[in-house]
Amino acid sequence: MDSSSSNRGSTGQLSGGGGGGGGGGMHHSLSTPAGVDCGGDGGRTSPTTPKKGGKMLAIRVQMLDDTVTIFQVQAKALGRVLFEQVCKQLHLLEADYFGLEYWDDHNTRYWLDLQKPISRQLGLSLVDPLLYFCVKFYTPDPAQLEEEYTRYLFCLQVKRDLSQGGLQCNENTAALMASYIVQAECGDYVAEDYPDHTYLSSYKFVPQQDQEMERKIMENHKKHAGQSPAEADLNLLETARRCELYGVKMHPAKDHENVALNLAVAHMGLVVFQNYTKINTFSWAKIRKISFKRKRFLVKLHPEGYGYYKDTVEFFFEGRNECKNFWKKCVENHGFFRCASVKHVSRHKTRVLSRGSSFRYSGKTQKQIIEFVRDNYVKRQTFQRSQSFRHSSAHSSASNMHSTTVGNSISAHPLLPLADSNLSVEVSKLSASLGSMGPRTVGRAASPTTKSASRRRGTATSWSSAPDTRPADRPAAAAPTRTTSSPPTPPPPFARTASSPEDSATTSPPTTRRAAASSPVAVRVAVHRADTDNNKQQQQNNVEYSNISDNNNFYTSTPVRTANGSVSDVSTTPSKENYYSTINSEDSPSKVLAKEQLMNSINANTLVNGNTTTIIAEIEGENARKRPKYLVDKTYYIAKEILMTELTYKKDLDVINVWFREEVGKEEPEECQILLSLIAPLAQAHGLLVKDLEQRLHGWDTKGGPRATTGRIADVLLVHLPPLLPIYEEYLDGHVLVLERLDAAFKHNGRFESLYRDFEARKACYLPLTAFVLKPLQRLLQYRALLRRLLDHYGPDHPDRADCMTAGDALKDLSAPVVETLEQSMNLVALCELQRDLVGFENLVQPGRRFVRHGCLLKHSRKGYQQRMFFLFSDILLYASRSQATLQFKVHGHMPLRGVLIEEPEGDVSFNGLIVYGGNRALTVAANSADEKERWKSDLLDAIRLARDKSDTKITYLSLKSCSSSDEQLDQTGNNDVGTQTKPQVQRSNTTVHVCWHRSTSVSMKDELLAVESQLSGYLLRKFKSSNGWQKLWVVFTSFCLFFYKGCLDEFPLASLPLLGYSVGPPQPEDRIGKEFVFKLQYKNHVYFFRAESDYTYNRWMEVIGGATQSKPRKKITSENDNKIETSIEK
């Protein structure tokens, strides 16, 4: 935004992105900034403080949990000094989403200006000042919040907005959000503890809360069984963001006709309300400039095509201060949400003639925050979930805060950090410390994603405040003045006395394991930070870990090595020898899934940087390359692959069975009824298969050695596959009709087309809908390949071999028709999807037409070589260019293949070139490599020969629009925008057709068919670009693309990486990886390193990814100790 000269106001120029300069943000250091008192004992301020000291202010900051912390800050200190200290005390990384808010005497809310001294903040009283720590920028997508703690703070803000009436919604939505709040704080609904709705009476959810509302909340609470606090938080945010008033703060104003209105600024732009009814929205894309002149607020719009009757809209505020305040909020929201970065321009000094306000947004943009956090993970310490929505705290206000005892901040005293050198304790010391801690202390230390024992079994939670357990050698993060007591909180209605041994952690050896299970704090002291001090390092190497295998999850664990060279698998045993951890076979599948969520949360919120290690990937130490004594049998990893791919398959079925069913609603269109009726029995049956596979893997003997028991997996498949075959036969017969009806409805039913596109735009639908329709047939072929892999590994006397052969024989009768039908169905899907990507060519789907290849080639014309997308079918060749407006491909011309000839060019155009002659026309094209040229040449010759041998051609080609058949005229139409011919549609950027365009490569139907059996799922460690740390991610490989999740239960991916054009191989010595089972993905200057858990999984990932890259390894890849591999490259 640019300022314009004015002595009465200021203007702002909107732009789509910012230039230069990195976003500002808080400094994550423990040094005390200028202007902050280092203690309450009259100690000296920092040397950078103004020479004469200056007046000190005792500023009270009310946190989101309604506790208050007092900060001693100089009056002349910048607002940023105070804000950074608040964020530092909260250990907050994603700080720029938040701000400090205060009220003036006229009840106008202002954000603390970080670039102004505190004494010059407009409307801020310096007599006993009170500020509120609040969410400043409400993100429209809570999944973009990287840290669970940030999402928790957002939830506290939503709770406050809901209870104070700011987040208005219908009663059912309010009850649903309130039920998620209860689930996060109290855990699952238990009928014995909550006989009626009165257990909610001590909570404050909405301003007018009655018994009927509490009954609705209770009914919703019953439906959330099994959700962890982190999941309940995310569901709360997902529900809140759909509310129209989510993040909306009303500012009273009037229009030019003196009609009372409310203005609000949000992520999408400016919103106009009349009372609480939205009457207009001005998006940032359509706003050219915003400015204010005294009480007038001006919005200047782009004149073309906005649909408003004038290009400048005026609103009038009560006074200049209110008007400027709203203008500043607009500037900040635009900079945060709309710009990629913002320029940091120093404010000009006051002159005799003012040039207007010099205010600019000075923090990080949302894009910068996301990139910063993903590249700079920090260790997330455990935090205590407050009960701020109870009546005792919800009714607190600024008026009574003067007499209220100052409480502690949310995470000012985090208990037992996930990794710290001071917590290196032996088993006996750990047990003793747990035994000396009260249940309150243990409960506070529990992971936020785990339902603690106090919530699950009704343990009393109204204990005395826990002591400060900050490590002694760690300086205080800020200089707040705090008291040790806090306002009493009434106990929850389900509180009971801990009377059973399971309700507390004890030191007696027989209950050590039970204590570990009931107190998740034991998990968090299993791994510690290695200190550079020699004495502490020696102490670290002598650590003996407690046996906490009850908290292990078999399919999320990765066998890794500890600092002393031993091997651990998340949980460890008190042994100094090399080992693999045992897995408790008594846990139920439901417990397994709960533990998987715990592991996901721990891994997602832990830093792997420098000497810090995570529980999942403890990989440091001099002896890290030492081999374990016994290796796990390969059968285990094959069985693990079966389970992991089954989990992904079940989720793919749920995309249709759950998400699509929800999208179409109760009135299921006729086109969808057949699909939903076919999918439902498959989803139900495979849900049972997943549970049995989990149970089998959970009881697997992974210790290895001569006494290890032989594992079996084919018997589980043999139990489930025969009853499933009739269901698959029915699906095989009916799915083609489903695809045809979906395509017909999409073309001819506008309402269904809108529903279809809306569903594909949802995050859960990470592939085109038709791709999910084909998943069941593809899964049958994957079963066949997995069973073949088992048979190749089993010896003749293996106890699982007979069941494996029987299961394979059961699939044999269905495999042949599946292969034949799947090829036809994939061809139909390819034609349907390409039809939606093409503009200017209709009736692409015709009987007898087969898709052969599509990809990017350079077409020669009078202007030289120009990039074009070519689509080769069995009877015709199309070429097109992509429109920047709609990301669709506009067809420039077509060439029937009958009578077409191909020859090699000569001269300047001979490099990787081909000349295609058709009738009286010739197309000269060039590929980006010799291999690519040969692929096109081979497919073209095959297609031409088949077209020549066809006896009759009933297919017509009179469907090319908007251009004649002249090649020169076709090229002239290349710059026309297709937006005038078709309405803009959101297109996926990671589908093969778009990836081929960007990376100048191609994909054939043969490649698509080979990729069917090359789908893989599992956990991988991804190396951070800016450090030596590794992040654990759930990775799904399908459709030539890697999809990344935080955990296997996540509903939608965080990101995707299309692999077409990438090369895959081991890291080079200059990469300095120094780890086993690491493979490197590279495309030009884009490099990624991923680490597998074993030799088998490493080979499998190399195999399937190699098939999607240009190198295409075909044989099994053998990994040596020094990470050298031998590959068979397709020539």
C-alpha cells in the first residue's frame, strides 16, 4: 500500500503481492530486549535501554484462558517489545496470527501498534493498562496451522467468541461446537459419570444457555467417542470456520444515505453487514485502493466487471480515530492474507505538513509463516489445557481483574519437556519422581492428544498448583511478575477420589508398566537432548530407558538407534544389548489407533535439529551405524505393507462412502445411488479386514533371533477374501454403468455438475472422483502382487505358504476379467477427464477410441518452436496450449491418423525432432530428449498402423471449434483466452496432464496400467532443507504423485509432490547424509531426501517411485551398507 499526500487522512494501494524484505516476526531467543525489566527486585535494565531509564509500566495482559500476567515494560519501549515477551512466555512459534488488543474510553478496540512506543498508542490508558492476547488473523483453513498448540489457542479464541455472542450461528451449530469443547476437556461421554445434562451446567458456552441447549450438547458429545483433544480441537475449528461470522469483528458505520451498517475485515476482503446480515462483500482482488479522510472511509474498486454501480464506495464512521483504526486493520489483513511478502518501510518522522499515515503491516505474511514453521520446527513442550469456558472464568472482566489474584499463563510452566538434558534419569529415578508427583502434576504433563487417566477414569482434577519444573540452567523466557496462586476453579462434576492402583503412578516394580500406561508422561522422558558438555554427554550415554511398550504402535514405529548404539522402536527395554522392542499382543485395535494418534502428535510437534532428537527418529550418536544382532524377518515388512496399503484403500473407499454421500445429502441423485450402493458393502468389509490385520501385526514377534516365532499373514487374507469376491464381482459388473452415468450427468445436468465440482474441490477428495471409483479393481491386482511377493519369499516348508497359495488361487478366477475390464474402464476415465481439461473439441468420448499418450512437445511454426500439449488417441492426434485464465487446454488443431506418415527431419529441426504428415499438412515437433522422442515415435507408429487396419471409421471429426484447419491460422489463435468461450473452472495442478505440461514430459496408457500395482503407503522420514533434522510423515504414492500426511488417520493430505520428470537414486557423498535407507529425489534444483525404516521398505519405495520417474528402474534394487545401489535402467 502506498501513502498519498494528504493532511487529513491516508490512503492504501492494494497489490497482489509484496516485494522484497522478509516478514518481521518475534525473535525466539532468551535474551531480554530493550525496555523490559529483568526482574521485580529493582534490577538494572538491559544496556540497550535509553540512558536515563524512563518510566516503567506494570502492564497486565489477559491471556486466552483468562489468566493475567503482569509485565514490567518501559513506557517508551516499542509495542513489539511487549508482544515478543508475551509470545516468548507462551513459547509461541506461529506468533503473527495473534496480537494484543485494548479498549479506549469509547469502547473502541485497537490492536497494539508494534512499531510505536507504548506511551504513544492511541487510546491506551497508561494508568493500570490492561491488554488482551487475542487471535488477530483468523485463518480460513485451520489445517494450515502447523503446531497443535497454535490450534489450541485458536480454539480458546473460538470458545470466547462463542460464549460472548461474537460468533453467532444457529443453535444446532453452536451445540456441535460446544460438544467438541467438552470432548477436548472432559474426554469421552461416560453414562455412569454423566447421567443427565447437568454435568454441563458449570460450563459457559453461549450467552443464553438453557437446559434444552445442554441436552443438544450432550447428544453431540456422545457421538465423539474416541476423539483425542487435538482431533476435537481441529473439528471445532473446521466447524467454526464455516460460520458466516467466523473471525468477524463488527465496526459500526453508515453509508451515504445515513443507513446504519457494520463493517468488518476478513481474509477475503471487506464485508458489509446490516445488523448481523451480510449484504455485500468487496474482495481484495476487486479493490484498487482504500483510504480515509477524517470520518470518511473510501473503497476504490476496479471499474471493469465488478457489477457495482460506481467505482468508489464511501462509508462514514463516528470519528476520525474509529475510521483510521478500521483502515489500519484493513491494511494489516490485506498484507497478511493477500501478499506473499511485505516491504518494511521505516516510518517517517513528524513534519510540519503531514503526508498522511505511514502505517504499514510489519509482520510475517501467512505464506511466510507457513514456510518459516515448516523449515524451522522447534521443540514443543507439553502444555496444560485450561478450563476457561467455565462460569468462574468466563464471567471475569476487566472491572474485577483489579481484585483478582494474578494467575499463571497457559504454558508459562510447561512440565517435563519432550527432550531436555536435565531430564536424563534412570528407571529408578523416573519411577521415584513419578511416585512423588501428585496426580495433578502427572495430568498436566500428559500429551494434549492423549486422553489422560484423570479424564478417562474420573480421577479428581482439583489439585494444588504444580511446581515450576523449568530446568535450572534455562533462563526465564520473560520477566513477568506472577503470584503462585490462581483463582480457584470448581472441580468438574465427574471428579472422584483416586482409590485404585490404576489411578496413580507408583514406584513398586509390579505396577511400573501399568503406571507408564496410565501416565503418558513416562513416554516423554524416553529420549533426551544430547548436551555438548562432556559430563552431561557421558551421563546421557549411560541412560537406561524404561519399558513403555504399552505406548508403542506397531505400524507407526520405525526401528532406530539410540545414542549409545542400541536399537529402539519408540518404546525401549532396560537392556544394554542391541534389540528390537517387543509388542504387547493384548492391546485391542482401538487402543492401537489411539496410540497411533499419540505418536503422530508427538512426532508432529517435536524438533529434530542439531543434537535434539524425536521419540520417533532417535538417530544420533557415534555408533548409529552399528547393525542390530538379529534382523526382522522380511515377512513382517511385507505384512506391514499389506496393512498400510489397506489403510489407504479403506480411506479411499470412505471418500465415496462417507464424504461423497455427505455431499449429495439425503436426496441422493439417481446417478449416485448405484455407486453408493456398490461401495457401502466394500467399505464395511474392508473395515473388518483392517482391524484383523492390525491385530495380527500387533502381536508379531519382531525381536528376531533363533527363538523368534514365524509370523503369518496370508491366513488373515484367506478368511476375508472369499466372502469379498461376490461383492467384487457385483462391483465389476456395475462400475462401468456408474462411470457412464456420472459422465452423462456431468455434461447435461448443471446442478449435478456444480455438486460434482464442489466435491472434487474438497481436501478429502485428493484425486478426481473417477479415480476413486476404480480403486476397488486396482486393489484386487495389488492383492495378487502382494501374495506373489510373499510366495517368492517363502520357502517350501513355510507354515504360511499353503494359505498364501490358496488365497492366490481364490483371486485367480477374478483376476483375468478384472485386468481386461480395468483397462477399458481406465480408458473411459482418461477420456472423460481429458474432455473436462480440453476446450474447443467436443465428443471426445466415443466407442472404439482409445487413449494412447499425452505430453508436451515443441511445435515448429513461423514464430519458431512453441510449447504445445499433444494428445494421441487410437484414431486422432490433437494439440493444444494451456490458458493461464482457466488452466484448461485450448485445442488448436487435430489430425486423423489414417494415412499419416512420420519421418525424421534434417537440418536445424533435426534435434529430437519428428515430422508428422497428414493429408496436405505437416507438423514438425521436437521432444526434450531422445528417449522422449522414441516413446512418441513408437506410439505414433502403433496408432497409425491400427488406424490403417480398421475397416470402417464411423467416428467423425467435425467437433473442432473456433478455428479453421489451416495450420498458420491455428497458431494465430494460440494467444486467445479461452475464458470467453467457457466459464472458469478450478483445475487440479497435480494431475498428469498438467504436470506433463510443466515438466515437458509425457505419460502413456501403458504407464497408467503399470502404475496400478505400484501404489504404496507408509511412513517416511523427510529431511529438513535448513537443518539436519528429519520429519516423520505418512506418505501415499498413487497416480505418479506423493501425498504427505502427518499421520495415517488424517483425512486429507498436507501437500503433494508429482514425480513425473524426477530422478530417484541414493544420495551422493557430497550430500553428506550419513544415514542408511535414504533415497534422493531430484528435478533440476529441487532436491528431497527421504529415509525408509528398513532395507525392504527402501527397495520398495525405490521400485515404485522409479517406475514413475524418467530413470525407471525395473529390477529389484539392492542396498549395501554404504548406500550404493545397482539399478537396471530402461533404455
